[in-house]
Amino acid sequence: MSGIVYQVQVLKVGEADVRGPEVYWMSAWDDWETLYFYMLVLHGNGKTIVVNTGPPRELADMNKLWVEGVGHQRGAMRVTDQERPWNALPNVGVDPAQVDYVLVTPFQAYTTANLDLFPNATFCLSRKGWVDFHAPKHPVTQVTRRQSFTDRILTYLSTKAWDRMRLLNDEEEITPGIRTFWVGAHHRSSIAISIDTAKGSVVYSDCCFKYANIEEDRLLGITESLEETREAYSRMRKEADIFIPGYDPEVLQRYPGGLIA
């Protein structure tokens, strides 16, 4: 612990349903699982930090792929006006222009689509994920690439925001009290974020979709590496006093109003 403590609040920015085996490896075949998509807001040490930026303004292209992927309209992302980041952030007193850092995990349109909402923030992205996006070991389709960054955002990062890009090593301190470590598992760009709070270390990551993944040792279904998943869960169990899974609606039940610490 750094001695600096942060307030942590979770904001819901959308939801969708997926087939059970996407959440739980080789199980829950007949089940549907609801996922909530989150943005985190951190305050402390004179800094305002946001984790993830919410889904695109226009959902049609993304939802077409998602519905095809699960074979049912339930797979479409659903977002209310109140959940849109340009509404959700001011509702908790955050001016996007005053945000100091934006962290992203993983590289998907529902996390990256509104990076240009933050004109003064430093953008913190996994170096390993960034390299893999531009030079993947195995060929990927243009559709796969556009699921990570829209053309508009990729152009923005490569031009106007280039001097505000910070590519993270496997172990990194963003600012005192905020640390990241690469986990992989879900995507090459997946990281865990460790936050010092008055309640201890809060760790957030998308390599674990729901509490049952880590609390009941039910490995993630949509994983690129079971070994990385096991290693990530083992480390997070050791280091986290409070764990926030990437997409579990139960987060808002355990922490009413999304106030974690």
C-alpha cells in the first residue's frame, strides 16, 4: 500500500446477454448469462482516473456481430441514455476534460469507443496488447480489428492523441496508489488494475467475468489461455482485498450505487 487512498465508483454503461459457456469454461450449456459493462471512476491524490469509456454512440454495427455470434437478439448491447458516458460522468460530478488518466482493458469497442471524450487525459494501454493489435502473431480479419477500435478512434490515437499515449509494461505504476499488471487470458490487451483504498487493495480485471469465476474457481469460457487464467486468478486471490469482476451485475448488489470504497 502506498499510503494514498482512492475512492472507487463503478458506473454501468450497458448490458447484454451471452451463452453460458462464454462465461464458464465448458459448462452452463443451456444457460444465458447477463453481463453488465462498467466504467470505473477513481478519485485520489488530486487525480481523477477513468477505467474504460463505454460503447459506441451507434450500436448497430457492433450489435450485428454480437447477435450473429450468439444466434439470438438477446446478444445485442442495450444502453440507456443515462448510461451514456457523456451523461453518466457529469451525474457523478466528473468533467471529462478534467480526467487525468484513462485506462483501458481490454481493447474492445465497448471500452475504447469514447476515448476522444477525454481531451486532456493520458491514455494507458497495454504495450503487449497494442503490439499484438498492430502485428498479431496470427492473421485476423478487419472485422476483428474494428471490434477493438473504430476507425475514428484509431485515427485519433495515432494522430491528435499520440503524445498522450502511454503504453504499459507488464508491471506498471500509473501514479502512486494505482498499479497495473498484464494478465492476458481474455485478450492480449487484458490487464488487472490494483487500487489502494481505505478498505485495502481493490483489483479490477476483465479476465474474470463474474464472481463465480474466481470465488468458485469456474474458469472463464471466452479465454485465449487457460494457463494465463489460472495464473491471474491465483495472483488476484493473493493481492486483492476486494475484487471487481469485469461484467457481473452482482457488483451493484454488493455495492449499492457502485461505491466500492
